[in-house]
Amino acid sequence: MGYGFANEVGAVKITERGQVTIPKTLRERYGLSPEVELEALETPEGILLRRKSRADDPVSKWRGILKGPLDVDVYIEELRGR
């Protein structure tokens, strides 16, 4: 299963803590800033890193649904019709 690309951009080393630094050219090309989450997948060719899909996060589809600050007590009273 080939991915159609094999451009070597730079070497990476693994630190004692298992961390790797993605070369700057790749981070810029793919918009990988510090807050971006990646997932590691095992493939026949080796390890594939890809941006984690927001669909994988069960909370992401609900994020931003509530407008403004919410007072839980007031909300419950409104639900009860008081």
C-alpha cells in the first residue's frame, strides 16, 4: 500500500522521552502548530503521522452549541416551567 509520496525532508531523532521534532518545512506546509493533535498509525511501510480528525473527539461536535454564560439553576427552573 503506497501513499504516492516519499520526499525526504530531513532526519529526525527520538529523544529519551520518545519525542520527535517534525522539520519546520513540513510543519509550515501542513499547518502544524503546537496545539494541533496528530495520530500515529502503523502501516506496512512504517509509522504514518496524520492530523487527528475532529470527528474522533466526541465533544467537538457539541463545542460552541451554548450561547453565552449558562446558569444551571436558572436553566433547570426554566425546564420545570417555574
